[in-house]
Amino acid sequence: MNITKVVVQPLTGNSGGRLLAFANLIIDDQYVVNGLRIYRNRNGELEVQYPSLHAPKQYKRLGHRTLYAVVPMNEAAHARIKQTVLAAYNESAGTASL
């Protein structure tokens, strides 16, 4: 998997919460993953959350409240996506640290 491009849309003004931006990934110049969220967790660290949907009633009965549209298959894939998205966010925001 080659992450070809990351497009970051920072939120402007007072977003009223920890959500800082949305991001879209372009993978292998063939696939787009829209709707990743960049937010600051309770410890002040930046995190990336994957696109999700509210679960229909049959899933809620099974204990699932959220369905994620995209889920990395392992920790290395998650770390690579997180690092790439946060680097693009920091570049767009003009900050130097992750």
C-alpha cells in the first residue's frame, strides 16, 4: 500500500471541541478514503479516527454501536496511516511536532 496523497481540511474558528480537522487519503492513485478525523485526545495528543457510521439496530443488539468503514489490519498499518496523516496535518497547520 502506497499512500499517494493526504488532503487535510482544518476546521476554522471555534469548533467547540477537540476535533481539529478532517483528512482524505489517496492510496495507490486508485482509492480514496474520505472522512478521517484528526482530534486531540484527553491527554493532549493528536489522534486519527477512521470514518464510521452509526450501527443499525441489529448490530446494537450484538454490542456494536459503531461500524468503521475502514480499519487497518494491524498495528503497523495503523501507525503508518496515523504518522502520514498527522505529518500532513502539521504541515498544513504550520506546526513542527506530532
